[in-house]
Amino acid sequence: MQPSNLITRPIPSTGELLPVVGLGSWQTFDVDDPATVQPVVDRFLALGGRVIDSSPMYGRSEATIGAMLAAIRKANPQAPAAWLATKVWTRGKQDGIAQMKRSMHRLGTTKLDLMQIHNLVDWKTQLATLRAWKAVGTIRYIGVTHYSHGAFDELERIVRKEKIDFVQLPYSVADRAVEKRLLPAARDANVAVLVMEPFASGALFGKTKGKPLPAVAGELGCTSWAQLFLKFIVGHPAVTCPIPATSKVKHVEDNLGALRGVLPTETQRKQIVAALA
């Protein structure tokens, strides 16, 4: 049974609640043997996590996730279900369809929670297919992603005009560029936000190595810098769920500690930023 009293956020387009910390899979799940990372997903789901994000760009990650989830279902048919997100990352309608079908096969599902257009590749073509698949129930939500600041203007136009459900973007204490326009645009358009690179690709831990936690951490129930960084992100009202990637159980346990306690006020978020100065 999943733990209760977890911090959740609603998907704006439907009101469906998601726990506010998910799991990415870039590099970490691109492995030969899914059994080597099986404990990560086991523990993630046991602690109340649900959102698992992948992409065909991530090598064997989709197949690894599918194998791990199949092993969980085989061991316990009543185990908590994952909320699966992946991406389409190719040009052309037929290539997009073929890639998405492969992704769903690898993930072991015939219906997907979220399909996103990775880095806006041929997004107009792929978005038409995503809408058609959503209309017939093959996918539940549609979205777009990009990692580059140079793409933020286009990403904002899509968020405001295209009636999508999700946008995925980079955001952290060290990289707050999306606060200026993209996060307000998502909130205005009722678009959910998944956050990639919540630890600035690990750079935040280099900045805080050996530094004691600031007083604000105790106020928020945080026992680590990772939890503090995640709560900073989720403290923004437009954010739905950051998705840190890891191949270590101890990091999953630490990250999901941010599912409990309280979220920071704007004043406390400023204190977290100041603690890195």
C-alpha cells in the first residue's frame, strides 16, 4: 500500500493528482540487465512515487522500465501502478507513429499516460498524431519538451496557443530562467509542468558539498540538500512534478522525502536561493 499524506499537485487539464516527485531515466536506466536497477523502481513505487519519464533517445531505458514494471506486476499484481511518460523523437508522421508504437511495446503498455514531443522535433506533424491518439484513448495526455534556453520562446508560444496538457523544461535553484515567462505561461494556460535537471545535472551538490543545511530546511521538514532543492522547485505554484534520475536506492529514498512536510513560501524559496550564494 502506498504511504498516505503525500504532497500532490493536480494536472490542470483534468484535476488528476500526482505526487510531486517523480523519476527520470536519462542514462541511469540505459543498462544491459534491468535487475541491476530493479530495486530503484521497487522502492520508488513503495514510497509513493508514480511518475516515471523516459524517451527513445535514452537508449535501453524504455525497455528497462518495461521489464522492471513487468517484474513488479508478476511478483505482486496489487502493486502500485506507475504513471508512465515517454516521448516521440523523430521526423515525419509515419516514423513518429512507428516510434511511439515501439516505445509503448517496450514499456509493456497499450495505453500511455503521457506522450511528449522531445525537444520539439517536427512538433507540428507529431502534435497532430498525438491529438488523434488522445481522442481515441491511446494516450491520456499530450505535451512538449525542450532543454535549451534558446527554445524557450517557441516553447512558450506552444504552451499558450496549442492546448496541450504538459510541458517539460529545465528548472532548479541554479537555473531559474523559466520563472520569467514559461512558468507563468504554463499557469495561465492550465498546462502541467514536469521539471528536468532539478539538480542542475548534479552541479548543485558540488556547490553545497560540506555546507550545513540552512535553517529553512528544518522549517520545511527537509533533512538533505536534495529535498530542499526539490521543495524549492515544487514551491512554485506552476510546477507539477520534478523528475530527478538516479540508479541508487538511497537517492530515491532521499528524493522522495520531499513528498512530505510542507512546501516553502515565496520568502522561504528566496532563503533557499540565498543559501547557495
